[in-house]
Amino acid sequence: MGGLQEVLLVLFLQGLLGSSIGQEINNRFFPDSLKIGVASAAPQIEGGWNQGSKGVTIWDTFAMSHANLIIDRSTPEAACNSYNKWREDLAIIKGLNSQFYSLSIAWARILPTGYYNGTDSINERGVTYYKTILKALIKKGIEPMVTLYHWDLPDQLQDDFGGWLSPKAADLFAEYARLCYKLFGDEVKWWITINEPKQVCEAGYGGGGFAPGIVKPGVGNYICAKNVLLAHAKAYRIYDEEFRATNKGKVAMVIDTPWFEPGSQSPDDVAAAERARLFMYGLYGHPIYYGDWPEIVKDRVALRSYGEGLEVSRLPEFTPEEKKLIKGTSDYLTINYYATHMANATGEAPFDRRSFYDDMNIIE
């Protein structure tokens, strides 16, 4: 559950290494159009999990009830205590000469149960907290970039209807997004709807290693993927139709992925690397830019599904209306990149095994 400290540590180590190697100073400059900043996420740094009338999230519940799954047993209960030390954090960010700060809004700090039933369900203390931070950033000359969802679904929505396994989550997220655009639109011009949907879906509803810990490999992850894409698309369309003309901001979904290089130049390994890229990034990026799942993803999941004896693919289809809704819902390209992996072709896994990785069919 990393936070601002990790970002600062990376920057410090880079500076330390750069100054100790003894190389000549590089006199080349980044272009003026490049902006450099730092990022955090509410469940990873805020703490204050029950302060300020905030509701409980799936990460609160997961971390506190499955401590064995987290290496250092940390939880969102305290985290970096940024809820109470945000002024210190902003001073550090300013000291780094950061041009922007990417932060997330905790859904449950604005709407404690996740539902929006009018002004009586809005947590004004949560609104004031984020409004104050956003205004302080602008005053310091730091541009805010706001993520609406960084993995912290209000726990009530998971309990009531299964969270991202239900299309109802997409509709509720859209209403939450509309509310945030209305509340914070004057301060925010860069919006991220959902951060790292692969982690939300594959880790949360496939393998179960992340909150809410649902283990439905090869099924739950794809159902979640469709609902998350619909949530993003609905939130994008709301901004486009109701807020863009006035606030003139930009909206996208941040997708994380490794990059894959082929383990050799054999055609099979080259195809394996491209297949990996399309499963990892393309599962979410392809519908946004082209309106549907990548063909290789559809073909592979269908092949595995039929091999299991199923009559239909485990990968849910988009209706024509859903394809139209999702296609084109990005104002800028987003990539969270951490590492490059090698990919090699491999034989077909037994059909009594079911997972996202068996569907992808590579040696990584």
C-alpha cells in the first residue's frame, strides 16, 4: 500500500545515483510541454478511515480482515496519515517543484454508503476536505489531476449487490462522477475516472489477491471489466454533455500494463508478445479506442470456454449500444508502466484449468 513516501524515495535515489556516478552533467532539457509531478491514492495514503464521517470501503474491510495477505500487515486505518498531514504533503510536493499532483477522491468520503439520494446523502465534511486541498494546490501553483476511483469501492455496494460484478455499480459510479464534476469542476481540469482497471478486476474479482477478494478466475474478472468500462463511459459522457463547455477539462481512464517483448524472433513468440499486450492493455484500451474487445481476446476466451464444454464464451459481449457508448471516451492516452517482461509461446493448458493467464496462453 505505497504512498507519497515511495515517490519521494525514488526521486531521492535517482538524484543520489546521478550525483555519485561522476558523469558529465547532461545539458539537454525536457521540452516545455512536458509536465512532471507526483501521485498518490486515497486508500494508500490518507488513513483517517473512520474520520470525517467517511464510510467504510472494500479496502478497509479487506485489509483489516485479511492482514495475512499484506506483507507488512498495513491497513488504510492509518496509512501515511495524510488525512491529518496533508499540509505537510503539499509542502513536500511544492519543494520538489512538481508541476502537478495526481490524487484520488475517496468515493466513501463523499457518499459514505456509495449511494446518492440527493443533498442529504452528501458528506459535507468530505467535500470540504478535498475542496480545501484542491484550492491549496492551485494557490501553490500545482495543477491537480483527480482520480474518481482508485480501488476503494464503498463497502455497502459490495454487500448489497456484489460491487463491480453488477452493472448497477456502473450507474452509481456515473452519479458519483456527476456529483464530483459539480463539486470540484472549478478546480479540476484533468480527470481520471478509474485507475488501473486490471487491478480492480483481475486482482479483485478474478484471483482475489486485492479487495474485495473475490475468487472467480476467468469469469469475475471479465464481468468486472465490462462493468468498469461502462462506468467509465457513462462518467465520460456525463462530463462531455454537461460540464465540458463550462469547465473545459479532459477525462480519461488510466490503464496499467507491463510491456512485452518476444523471447525470440520466432513468429510464435512474436505473436505471444502481441497477444500479451492485447490482453493486458488492450482488454481495456481497445474498447475505449475501437469500441470492442480485441479480436484475439475474444477468440482465445471463446476457444477456452468451448473447450471447457460451455455453450457461450466466458467473455461477455457488448451490445451495439454499449459499443457506441464506450468508443471514443478518452481525451488523452494514459499508461501506468512498471516493467518490461518477456513472452514466449506455450502449449494449451488443460481445459479443466480456468484463468485470465490460461486464456492469454504465454510463458511470461
